[in-house]
Amino acid sequence: MTDIMQLLGQEAESLLDYQCKAIPKEQLHLPNPHFVDQTFSSHNRKPTVLRNLQTLFNHGRLAGTGYLSILPVDQGIEHSAGASFAPNPIYFDPENIVKLAIEGGCNAVASTLGGLSSVSRRYAHKIPFLVKLNHNEILSYPTTYDQTFYATVEQAFDMGAVAVGATIYFGSPESRRQITEVMEAFKRAHDLGMVTVLWAYTRNNAFKKDGVDYHVSADLTGQANHIAVTIEADIVKQKMAENNGGYNAINFGKTHPKVYSELTTDHPIDLVRYQVANCYMGRVGMINSGGESKGSGDLAQAVRTAVINKRAGGMGLISGRKAFQRPMKDGVAILNAIQDVYLSKSVTIA
């Protein structure tokens, strides 16, 4: 098992002993082995959606815990194949992406229509597939930032996927069109019994102010989460909150002083708990993204992110670049280290 305290270093006591008082854990619907029965079954979803959601929970090293560890590799479109796979060219072959997810003990593998369909007959029955329906692409010049659908829900269903995912850039000029597109896709997915996962990202150049990037502020990402669950995302993927006060700094929208004085503090667990609270107090699970690979510190950073997510009431991690931009053995080790946090009985809800 991973030595969690050693990897957390000087932050160990602060992250492992902290107790949330702003939003107490008793108010949350927490991940647990019976989450689908006890919490999610109250939703209006079809029995086939519940079955496929339970399939996600029942796979990999975290099977039976109520937590999720997902390998996402859609960066070949989002960031270009060269930028994504040059550090480890074996991942130009989608089969190795699926093998990494299996060897790494993940609950599911998330990737593109083409990537997963190219190996679906060999692997769709061995690990749950999550097909990412839309992507940004940066081959157009000048570079623009928008989400375009590359796949239909029916194509994902036909290859045996249990879930579909999509991104919305909340705050962007294109966000209202994206909301409509994704809402319609999620409705069709639910009709077919598939689980829906939303990458609920904020994007607007105005969200950077005075040297601070409020794309990862608790208040703005929290509102993105709230819209995500409104359009019936079954799982919300969100970047981990790193600061707060985006509304006030940018001076737009609506908020309330108690968001900052009573519902949050500066502690990272409280910031992420506010993100969870905006997912209907955990009635819909929130998984945090693992972030880009930065080299030798990736293992410690991945464990830190997992500890914060779990103690805040989150449902797990969806971590890709830290795992696939290195040799497969090392990638498996990072995925297992993340999972060890959720398997550890000593890492409790704050």
C-alpha cells in the first residue's frame, strides 16, 4: 500500500486531521458501497441506468467501495496526439490505453469514439467503456476554444459502452449552445440506459484577474457543478478548487457573502466540499481531474488530490496524463496509489 503520510509530507497533518465545520459531513450524501440503492435510486433514471452505474462501481480495485478511479485519454484530440503521446508513443495505439486501465485496476476507461471502437470487440466486456462525445480541437488556425460533437450516443451504445461523457465550457460565449447540445445527448443516453458524465469546466479569459486564475475558484466551479446536475449529469468531473472569490474579483453574476464567510474557508478540503455541495449535497457524485503531468512530483500530487477529494466527500479521481505519459509500469503505480487512498480506512471524511 502507498505510504500516504510520507507522500503528503509537511501537509500530512493539515490534510489528514482537518475536520470541516463550514458544511458538516452529516449534511452530505457520501459515497459508500450501497450508494446506488440508498441515494441514486431516488432519481428518475431507468433501471438500465442504475445497472450500468452499478457496473462502474463494481469494477477494478475500488469495486464495492462506492468510489471511482477512471482513466481518461481524450487528449489526442484536445491537446493533439503528438503533444499527448510523444512522451510515450505506445499510446498512439488505443489498445495500450485500455490495457493501462485494466492493469491499473480502474473502474472504467474514457476515450474517443475512434479509439474505443477500434478495440471494442476485444475489450468492451472486460472493462466498462465511457465514450467522450465532444472535444475541443486545436488544429484550426487561429486557435479557437469550443466543443464539437465527434460521436453520437447511438455509436457509443452500439460498441457496448456503459457511459458517455461530454464537456461544457461554462462562462464561454458558446456555453448556452453547448448546454443545449449536451442536455439533448444526455437525454438520449438515459433513454438507452447509459450513464452520463459531464466535464463541467469554466472557460473565459475574464476569469483570470490580477494574476489569479479563477477558473479553479470554488464559487465558479461550484456553480458549474450545479448546472451540470441540473441537466442530469450522473457524475460530474471538475477541476479541484484552488482558490475562491471568483464572482467578487471579476465583479459579475450573483453570489452571497455567506458563501465566503460561513460555507467555505481557505482550507483545500473546504473548497472542494463546496464543489460537492453544489452536486445536490452529493446526491450526484463528483470526481476531480488529476491535472497535467509535471514529472517527478506526479505521484505525490496525485495522492494529495485523492486525499482532498475523498475527505471533502468526493467520489474519486479521473486521472490520465500523470499515468499514460510515462512507462506503463509507472502509470499503473500512480493509478494504484490513487486507489490506495480510497481503500485506506485511515483516510476518512472530514
